[in-house]
Amino acid sequence: MIAIRPALVCLALLLATQVMAQEIVSLGGEAGGEGRSPSPPGASVGFREIRDGDVVPKSFRVRFEVTGMKVRRAGNTTENSGHFHLLIDFDDLPPMDRPLPRDEGIYHFDKSEKSAVVTMPPGQHTLQLIFADYRHVPHDPPVMSEKITVTVPPDPE
């Protein structure tokens, strides 16, 4: 029979926590990291088929585009590449020096998706794209779209 001492279990958990914290740092997490990936001059992102001021249906497909960079899955370290993040009704930009959070209003397309079906209630909504590197950290300088406003009309009665 094997006896496990509580002190050994605590030590093992402490060591595992330290290893995980070091991994977060090496991936550029909140504890620090390797800095931001550079973006090439002229790189840009934007929306295809919708413009600022458009009236859109409650559910619609929003398409993303990037110029000067390649779309790659999160985790892929190819230079001058990244993936899209869509901010919906987000007032202030998140910090640009750490991974974008998985908060409400920030949608990650880390499998290199270039479009998504969005469903929003009636009213005015803002949309903005941020292109981020393999760690979800925005590039330096950031590659992001202008914030656009779209309107979903009220449901017909």
C-alpha cells in the first residue's frame, strides 16, 4: 500500500503552479513575456461587405479581410501572421501589450476563420477588428480596423 503524505501533495501542487506560471510568462501572458510581434508597414484589417452606418439584419455573416499579413491559427509562429478578434459593443480597447481576454464582447477566431454569423438585438452596435499574433497579443503597431456602427432595425410587429 502506498501512503501519500499531505506535505508531499502540497509541494507537488506548489511546483506545478510555478511551472504553469512560467509557461504563461513564456507565452506572453500577463506576467510578462517576449513582447509584441512586429507588424509590417501598411498592414491593415477591415470588414468586407459592411460599412459604417449600415443597417443590418438581426443575424448576418460578417466577413473579415487583412492585407499585408497572413491569417494563421493561434499558436502558429509564422512571421507577419495572426488571427482575427471581433469586438462588439466594446467601449474601450483592451490593453495592447498582453493577450486579448476572452471577455464578453471580444470574439476570438483562433482557428483562422475569416467570417462569422453574428446575431445582435435591435439597436445600434459597434464592431471593430483586431489582428493578433499566435499568443492573442496585438501586433506592434496594432493592426486594427476603425470602429464602425451598424443598426439592427426593430422586429416587425
